[in-house]
Amino acid sequence: MNLLNEIVKAKEKLKGVVETTPLLENKNISDEFSARVLLKREDLQMVRSYKIRGAYNKISLLSNDEKSNGIVCASAGNHAQGVAFSCCLLQIKGVIYMPKTTPNQKVKQVKSFGKDYVEIVLIGDTFDDAYLSALKFADEHNKTFVHPFDDIDVIAGQGTVGLEILEMFNSPLDYVFVPVGGGGLSAGLSTVFKELSPETKIIGVEPLGASSMKFAIENRKVVPLETIDKFVDGAAVKQVGKLNYEICKDNLDDIILVPEGKVCTTILRLYNEEAIVVEPAGALAIAALDFYKEKIKGKNVVCIVSGSNNDIERTEEIKERSLLHEGLKHYFMIQFPQRPGALKEFVNEILSADDDITFFQFTKKNNRELAPALVGLELKNKDDISTIMDKMNKYGFQYRYLNEKEDLYTQLIA
């Protein structure tokens, strides 16, 4: 099977179903990196992500018997919305398994797109938990399982993003930054470029806490990660697809791992400066540009903005992770002397006018000279933290710095 031919066929099948999303040059980002940076706005799809492409292509190709029996899928959110929309459009019954940790906003959207054609089952803590349950249900009830990424028809659908980019941009493209979760989009898009624009470098981007494709490539086989950080939920899978790995290991020119905090900073920046709302996975490609800033100078660069299904309830966590990453938020366990004026001394002598106490937890202990206080500080300048530590040492405040003690920080703060 020639995958490029299947991608071309998928593009025809998707006409009238998916949006041909815009490819827009972003002046602010272009100026920052001295490059021409264009954003492929898949966040503007009907279901607010590219996932509709693969889901609809796969389901529309099923036989009449398979369609009448119904379909099953597992998803952290975006694939589920694509499947739900496709089920409603094609009038096919579907059962959608999602992790219990899926943001409520995504669950509600799935139901909204699928209407009476879909049933939602929330189970397990990760995509992998939902995936195993969905596979079992599909097997027991003779239903077709629509995989979110490890399926040639799904990959072909996602690859249509690449065809659109090449049709929209006539000049040579130097770099395309593409987010990688299970590998559906990266496998399809990279196939298009390796065949039609081989001079373009395809850079895969994964969250640092869920680097399953890089791990597979380094081990030369698909290997599941033992644990993952689920924050970038649209790209956080323990194991990439086998088909996807086989394609990506040859087609991706590099893989960048972006810290989750950097992703959060990018989300906030896009919202505040560009009025663009993205989910964590949707910010990955843009967040990766910092790691390539010397290489992309003077180049034509495309970043895939893969989705915008963000839950407003996550805003505080996004801010917190961003501040921690930028070195502007710090937590301490400080032993305060149990005497009047100790806190006043700390504020007047240790902190500057620009430093803000954002968290303070203290209980006075009887018959003790010292008692611990949990203190959170937000700074205007990240370099000020060394001055604060020096002053605490000078004035005899005993402390433990919690940012560097992940286990303790997680128990006390997160």
C-alpha cells in the first residue's frame, strides 16, 4: 500500500466534512525568532482539533456490516470528539471510552457532537486504561475498534494536514514542527513531506514527561514508558503505535522534548498576546521553537497548532506550572522563631517590594523555639531568588527549598 496515495484519497473523502484550516503567518513569533513562522490552525476545526480527519476517514471506509454493528474507540478527548462527530454525521452508533481524568469540557463536547449516536464510558486514570477496556468491549460485542493513531486509515486522514500546507504555501518550507502523541499526525504529515518536499525538515515535538516516540526510537522498538506526566493530555501516551513508529523512525529528522512548564508559558502567551486559545498539546510545536532558535533564523517554518480543547478549570494549574518553569515561583519550608515580630522581620529584611507571598501556612507550636511555615513566593525577577536565600542565611532563617524536592513538593503543595 502506498500511504501517500491513501492520503490523497482521504483528502477527497474529507471534502465538505473538515475545514481547510488557514496557514497564517504570525508576526510576533516571526520577529522573535527572525524567521517566517506560520501557524497551521487545526484548532479552528469544527471539533477544535485535527482528529476529525483520521476518525472520519476510518469510519467512512468501514463496510456496511461493520457500520451497522457499530464502533468503539478510546480517547483522552480529541479523538473522541472526532469519532462522535463522525458517528452523528454517518448515523452510526458508537461507544467511546475515556479516562476518568479527562477534563469535563471535553466529555461534554463529545456528547454534544455525538448526540444520541454515542455512549460515553469513563474508566481508568490514563488513556491506556480506557484503551484496554475499549478493546475488550469491542471484541466481546463484535464491534470495530477505531484506533486513535495506530491505523493506516487514521494516519492517512491526519496526513491531509500536510497536503493542505503544501497547497497553501508555494515557497520552499525549511521546517515543520509537529506535535507527537501516539504518532498519527506525525506519521501522516511526515509521509507527505518526505515524498513531496524532501528538503523540509520534520521536527517531532513531545512533552518531556511523556516522550514515548523518542523512547521507542532510542530503543529501536516500541516500548511502553513506565510512568508519564498526563498534563499534556492530548499527547501523553505511554506507548506509540507500531505503524506510527515504523514511519516516524525514518521520517522525523529530530524530536524535541518540551518541559510541561514551558508548554504552559506558551499557552498563556498565545492567549494574552495573540488571543489564541490552545490546549497543552496545541502549544507544543510553538513551544519547541526556543530549542531551534539558531537553526530557524531566516527560514520558513510551520508550526501545527493541533487543538484548542482546553478546560478553563485548568487555568490556575497552567499559571502555576508556567511560573515554576520561568523561575518566578518558589516554595520553602521555613523554620520561624516562635516570637513576636519574626514574620515582620522576614517580610522587611528578606523580601523586596517586588516580592509577593502567595502561600503561607503556619501553626504555632507550644514549648518550641522554632515552628515550620510553608511559604510560597512569587518574584518579578527570577534572579532575585539567590538574594532571598542569601538573606535567609544571613538572618538565621533555617529553610528547605521545595522546588527541587519533587516528592515533598507534590505532597505539600501540588
